[in-house]
Amino acid sequence: MKFTLSWLTDHLATKAGLDEILALMLKAGLEVEEVVDPNQTLKDFTVCKVIEAVPHPDADKLRVCTVETVDGTKQIVCGAPNARAGMTAIYAGLGAYIPGLEFALDKKPRAIRGVESHGMMCSTKELNAGEDHDGIADLDDSLPLGTPAAVALGLNDPVIDFEVTPNRPDWLGVQGIARDLAAAGAGRFIRSDAKKVPGSFDCPVEIKLEAPDACPMFAGAMIRGVTNGPSPDWMQARLKAVGIQPKSLLVDVTNYISLDRARPLHVYDAAKLRGTVVARLGKAGESLEALDGKTYKVTPEMCVIADGSGVIGLGGVMGGASTAVSDETVDVFIESAWFDPLRTARTGRATGIHSDARYRFERGVDPQSCVDGVNLALELILEHGGGTASKLNAAGSIPARIDKVTFYPADVERLTGLVVKLPEMRRIIKDLEFDIEDAGDAWYLLPPSFRFDMEQSADLVEEVARLIGYDSLPVTSLPEPVGGRRAITTPIQERVRVSRRVIAARGFLEAVTWSFMAKDHAALFAKHDPALAVANPVASELNQMRPSIIGNLAVAAQRAANHGEPGARLFEVGPIYLGDGPKDQRTVASGVVRPANQRHWQGKPHAYDSYAAKADLFAVLDALGQPGERFQVGAPTQPHWHPGQAACLKLGPKVTVGHFGAIHPGVLKALGVDGPMFGFELNLNALPQMKTRPTKTKPVLQRADLTPIRRDLAFLVDEAVPAGDLVKHAVGADKQLIVSADVFDVYQGAGVPEGRKSVAFEVTIQPLEKLTDEDIQGLMDRIVASVAKGARGVLRG
Amino acid sequence: MSDIKTIEKEALAAIDAAASLDGLDAVRVAELGKKGRVSGLMSGLGKMSPDERKENGPKLNALKVTVEEAVRARKAVLETKALEAQLATEKVDLTLPPAPGPRTGTLHPVMQVFEEIAAIFGDMGFTVAEGPDIEDDWHNFTALNFPEGHPAREMHDTFFLDAPEGGTPKVLRTHTSPVQIRTMMNQKPPLRILVPGRVYRNDWDATHTPMFHQVEGLVIEEGIHMGHLKGCLIDFVKAFFEVDNVVARFRPHFFPFTEPSAEMDVQCLREGGMVEVGKGAEWLEVLGCGMVHPNVLRNCGLDPATHQGFAFGMGVDRLAMLKYGMPDLRPYFEADPQWTRHYGFAPWTTPSVSGGLS
């Protein structure tokens, strides 16, 4: 919302200057977005007097002028055809910045075709202050030398633009702004209620309301014999200052009242109206050619204004072209109605029309302003366009609000900590035009009809606090929490924190990628879930909530490779979505590696592979206090993993906590990514909660006194038997004594029968008491038997 | 026994002249070996008279010790020389690179800032709470006092999920505030929670991304008023920007879920594309806040006459930009290795109020 300082003073008697007004706006909650003060932008320009203007000796179109300026008498070379002796013009000294030309004059005089020029005389266009093309500004000779250009051009009126919050539609009129500023201490609010304009004949236009919910009240009047010429200069100047192009008196008056009083109006050329004007709901098949020249389809949802010719306007949104006023308009019909905010908003959305009327009606126009609106318009039109007014015609009515708001003055201190004396509260509430019924601890307040945001005591607390100023509130640090302190984070958040650090320490860069991905890409990771489709995606490739992070990371790794970073290791710890319910979100730690082809002078380095992914995943588990040996490795259960080179990690038959290995080449191809890529995915929610011990004290160290014994064993097994099975059965032979069995060789080839493989591992035995050779041999025999029984492994000789 | 002196002289000379360990050993054998000269003299002691023995015994012993000591000393010298000679042949070129391993990765600045904020508010007794990204209309809007069809709903550019047959569509939460509702409905006051999370709005340009990050705070406790809100948030910005002289101001604003509502600005200096908080004369909006709206309390089953408190919400991506100087929001979500390495944090940095945030 834009307004000018002088416009504000129509409604506010104040001594405050611009800076003070801006500070008070801020204090009252009117967030200033921009201030354009021509006194500042035009400060380098002043009125000058041309004493002499002679032709330039070397150029036909140039004149050499002698000019009386604030800087003394200057010689200025001027190209304007209208430069002449005796002229009053605008002078810009050397070095001045010319806003309309977007450059600054040289600081030293410049020779133009051999004649020095000590400054410039400007057109209003060069000052961004007008459109004249005749040459330089030719001003009234009564203006004294040195008058600031802003004053001389009548532009010394700062324009303020501020944000109107949705709760305060009354700020969409300058009057409403003045009321709040007066309450904030800027001065005295000047009441300027609409005066009843007597009509000399009955309004010949009949008004009928057929949809009282959509349009409960419609007031109107006619003026006969109006001259629809240009509106007065002051009105045009104000409209232009706030960015509205003046059109004609009738249109300008409606715009002016909308800006001045937040009261939208519409004017019809009465000669073009056909019969009764009806406010009703639209009908299927109807349409309207609106004032913007576009044709809109009307729906039964919309409130329309219609006459015998059909729809002539979208109520509260935009009028129609067929009944629009023009220069030829002689009889004008003024509409001042009230339209339901929700319906107006829906009509606005459906048509895409953004009009000042829609903006106001959907936020709420004072329901008691219909009659005033007509009278304000009549007064201005009669004064500047002549004619005779009809009596006012009004259909429907809107009952005034009668329910009062209970305000407890003690709530001000209770909720804000601010101590305010009762008379001060009363003054503020009065200034805001509430009626006060003081009942001691509770005040019963009747809000003014233009306020829709007053419901309960807290609403009044804000009014009092903001108009005294939030700066006056105390600054109090929070007390110690009631009941003492607790751990800041939950166990899941702690897992997020730890896993991020472990993965980053292992060479991965942390990414944050979109929670959405393309629907067809998402389908590569989980069966399509229609409940997770985004109905209004910001881009078509972001139209499904992601069931996995792997896809986004793989695409990002490829993008990095395309930009010269072939070996990207990326990870993200973030959400995936298994459904649209509040418990269907999981926090997952995922990593993706696109192995780069590395070379090294000592030999080819081992490239990142499924085993490296396994190492990374188990490092995370280890850091999270999850012993790796409790998990079982099984075939992958998600579709985006290589069926033979990836695995899932299980806790028992039912719980899958993660996956690792090679990403499915078909999935990579569908993602448009070059393989191979490897990765891991750990569901942080699926991990069991480790038992918290009642004390921080660690258990006593059970030191192993005896030296561990190590023995190598090699078995021949069917090639399909996983090495992990052998290890499991070897350790299973005596879980007390056997600490580990570490595979160091897997071999197929000469010496090993077709279809079988040799797996060798080192068994580590931790004796609890001294073991004899016989004891050890007995243990070895049990291992051999266990592996034979469990994995059909045969000890190699 | 006049030749003791001579033998000693000769033996020491031979030891000194030995150029190798083998040569030295030959000298040792020649003097101290079973048939060596010194050993020969020593074995002659047995044949001497007690008086002679008394006189020559100590001399011979001294000779033996001197020669043994000289051999040991010479041996150490020769061993060192031999080792030096051997090492001289074992030189490798250590300007060559080691076997390649991954460079240490980095943490994303937004995640780091989340942790910084949690550390600061944790120090003030807040605990972290979380809630789902996919919300229903009630938790995201209605319970937060956004009336049906209210223009404030439109300010949020909401993403909707496809509605089931005849159902209302789920929304992607437009703010972290629904977690306030979930917490107030599931836990009893006093409450002091901090809610970090992803939020979504259908807007994508130079200063907006369709997904971004917020931190929400909620305090519901007896006697908590707007002065505490100011105090708590001023304490926060001082700690977050790590400058003591932050100048903050609170302006009235409108949020449906708070009453009274405010926005907080901090004073800053903008120069050369950088923003410095604690200097300058410009104002920078950092967050929105207010006292929890009585309608919101009622919607959560709390009586506004007996319960009160404040809430605040801030955009983490912008705070990260302000503090760490990222010029643009868009690369946050592009997983660009160059950007992440440059603006990211080492994995061993853990923000804490006492240990330093950054």
C-alpha cells in the first residue's frame, strides 16, 4: 500500500516529519518497505533564471545561455528548442546525478562544440518527474531563484510503501493509517465522515439482491449531466504518486476513494444499463468481457452483477466493458456494495484477476461503509464534474456488530510484562474507535465496524502493547526450566548427529537434496504410492515424495562427474516417506559413491566397491553402539540394488535396518546415470534402542591374562555357500573360547574341484585357563565338525 | 712384566686401526681370545709367586679391562658406520604420493546451523522435538488459527498431495509450527521445545526454494510473558552471531497463531555483499514470534486463562547465509562438491555454547 505524506495529513493533524512518521509506522506495525522522497532525489536541482540565450557559433540546434543560478551566473550550452531569455527553468550544477538519464554530470565544465557548459537545464522527464517533450521545464516566472525543484514541480511529497498484514484491511485506506498513527502518538486524527448528499430525484436504476449471502447490501445513486473530463490536478498528482494512472474523473474518483477510505466503488454509464441491476450468482454458460479487455467464464460459484443484457460485472472483482464509463458518459450510476470475502477470493483465484477491489473485498471492507461510499463519490463528482444527483437507493442491509469483546486490563501485564496505567489503555482503545463499557476488572468493548480481528482479550493486549511500543517491554532472560534440565536431543537425533560425523570423516560430502523426486524415478525405488504424489509440484520432476535418498544422490554424483568431479562421495541423513501418515516418515542415512578410476605408482588402487560400502555402513553402526555381529546379511529386499552384489542387513527375520552394495544397473540407467555406483542406506529408526545403564560408571575391565591362540583353517565348500556361513558355524563351535574367525583367502581354480571353493580363515581363541595341546586339538575338531554339519565344509588337508 | 705397557699400546693401536667388525674381532681374538696375548699373560699368573702375583695381578686385570673396553667402544663406532652405510643404500623418494584415500568430507552448513541453534537453546533448557513433513490441514492451518479461506493461508503457497477419493488432501507442512500443536496435545506443560525441520512452499526464485529449513520454538510455562520472549531471543542472537553488542528491535506484525505478534530485526552493516551483525545502521529481519494465540491453546486443550507462553520461528537457511556468507540459497540443495567443501564444516566440529559454536 502506497500513500503520500501530504495525503496522510488530510486525516492526521501532526507536527511529525517524515522520519518520525516512519518510526511511528514501524512501532505500530506498519512495516515500511520503501520510501521515495523527491526532496532527496531532486536535492541537486533548483530553479534558475535564463538571462540570455544566443545561438551557438558552431551548432544550429544549440544555444549558449547565460543563467542566473544558486551557484552564481553560469554559461550553459543547451539543446532544448524552447530555451529562451527570461525563462524560469531547472538548473543542475556540475556533478549532479540526473535520475532520468541515469548518469552524473562531469565535475568539471565540459566544452560542447568549443563552448564551455557549466551545468545543465533539465526537462521534467530527465528528473523522472513528468513526460514533457517540448524541451526543458518552463516554469512559472513567479518562482524565486533557488527554489528546490521538488517544490517548484509540486513533487515535494514523499511516497511511502508499506506491507498491509492480512488482519488489517482498514490500512488499505489512508484514513485507516492516520487513525493508527494518531493512536501511536503522531498527532490528532481528523474525522472526515461522509456528508449526506441530498438528491433531487429518485434513483431511476432499480437494484435487486438475489444472493444475499454473496452480496447482502448494494447502495447506489445516479448523477445526471456529468462531464467526465480529467480529474482535478491534486487528485491526479496523488494517484500518480502511488502508481495509478489517471483516466477520467469518474474512474479516478472510485480509485481515489478506494485508496483514501478502503472503500471500493464501481461506476456504470447509466445509458448503457438495461433494466434492473441485480446482484446474483452466476449461471453456467455466462461470460463477461471485463474492463481489462479479457473475457472470463462465469461460474455459479461467482457473485455477478447483471442487468437485462446479462452479466455486467464480477462482484467485488472487476466491472464489465459493456457498461463502462467513457468521455461521452453523461449519466453515471455509482455502485457501493459489500461482497462476501471468501467468495470474492475464490472468484479472484478462479479468474486470476488481481484488482484493487478484489484485494480489499477478500480481506474485508467495512460493512457499514456502503452508504458513505456513495455519498463520498457523489460529493467529489458533483464538485468536479457537475450534474445533479439522485436520491440514494439501497437494497439489503448489514446488521451492525453487537457482540462485545471482553478485555481484561490485567492481561496486558500478564502477557507482555508491561505495566500500563488504565487511563493510557483507555486513551489507546478510544483512539482506535472502540466503545468502552468499563466494568472494573473486565472491560466490554465494541470494536469499530472496520475491524475484523477483534475477538478476545489478547487481541486488545496487542493493541495496547504495540501502540505503546514493543521497545517499552521488559527484556527478561528465561528462568531455569521448571523441573530441571533434560537431555536436549532424542536418541534418533543423536544417531543423526553421530552418523553424519562418521560418514563425513570417512570421506563423504554432506548433501541436502529435495524431499521430492520425479514420479517415474521414485517408482524405481518403491512401488508407486498415489498418496505421496504432489498435486501441485513446483516442477514436473519434483512431483513425488521420495521413498529413498539414493536416487537424488546418484543423480547428484553424476552431475558432479559431468562437472569434472568423477569420484564424488555424497551422503545425506534425512527423511524418506513410506506413506502419508504421521508415522510413515523415516530418517535414513544414505551414501552413494561413484568410483573414480584411480592410478597410483605403487599399483592400481582398490576401487570403491560393495565391500567398501559394507565397511562404511558397519563403521556407522559401530559408532552408534550397534555391534556389527548382531546383524545378518541377506539378499536385498529393495528393487534398486544389484541382486547379486548388494545385500540387506537384518535383525532377525523381520526387521531390515539397511542395505549396502552395488546399485542396480537398470535403475542407474533409468536415472540417466553412468554406472557402476555403490551405496548404503541405514534406517536410523529401525535400529534397536541400546539399553541405557542406570549409572555412567563403566563395568570393571575383564582383562584376558592368557595370550590368544591363533590357528589357520581352510575348508572346501560348495561355491554357493556364503563365507559368512562358514564363519558363523566355526565360531558357533564354542562361542566362549572362539573370539573371531577372519577369512583371509577365498580360492577357486587348480586343486579345487569344479563347483567348489576353498575358504581359509584364522580362528582366534581366547583361553580362559591354560589349554593343553589336546584341548586345542579337541576344539579344532569341534570346529571342523560344526562347519561340516552346518555348511557341508570339508577341511582341506 | 715390562711388556704389559707395550702390549697395551700395541693392542689399543690395533683396535683403533680395525676398519671392520671382522678385523676388530680378529684383534679381539688375538689379544683376548683363549690363545691371545693378554689371556696368555693372565694364565701365567698361576705360575707366579704370591708376591709377584700380588704385584702383577691388578696390572694384568687393568690391561684386560682396558683392551675389552677399547674393543667395545670400537665395535660401537664400527656398527654405527656399518648401519649408516647400509641406510645410505636404502633411500626412497618421499616426495612421491601415498596410496590414495578419500579426502575427509564436510558437513552441510544448514545442518551445522541447526546444531548451533539447538546448542544455544539447549543451554536455555529447551529440548528438541520433531514432527512429520506430511501434515494434515488441521495441524498445519486450522489448529494454528488460520481460518478456512483466510488470506493468510494464501501467503503460504502450500504444496498439496493428491487427495484420496472423497478425502481432503494432505499438505507438505508450510512451517514447523504444527509440531507445536502435536507437542501441546501430547505433553503436559511446562514445555520448552525447539523444532528443527524441513518445510515446503510452492515458490522457486532467487530468494525462495520449494524446500527450506525452519526452527520453531515454544515455551508454555506459568508467568512467561513477552519480556521473556525478548530476553530469550536477544540472548539467542548474541550467542548465534557470536557478538555481544547485537542491537535488536521488535516490531508488531501479524501471525495467525500468535497474539501479540512481532518480528525481530537486528542491526547490521551491509558492505560488499557481506552482512555484519553488531555493526552498522541497517536492520535485518531475523524471525517472527509472539505469545501463543489463545485460540491455539484452546485447540490443543489448554485453557488460555491458566496457560501462556511464547513461540518463535526462523528460517535457518537465511541465518546460515547471514552468518557464513553464502551469497545464494540455490546451491544449498544441489549437492555440489565444490560448494560443500568450501562452505561445509569439518566432521569433528560439534557446536556447543561453552566450546564455541563455530
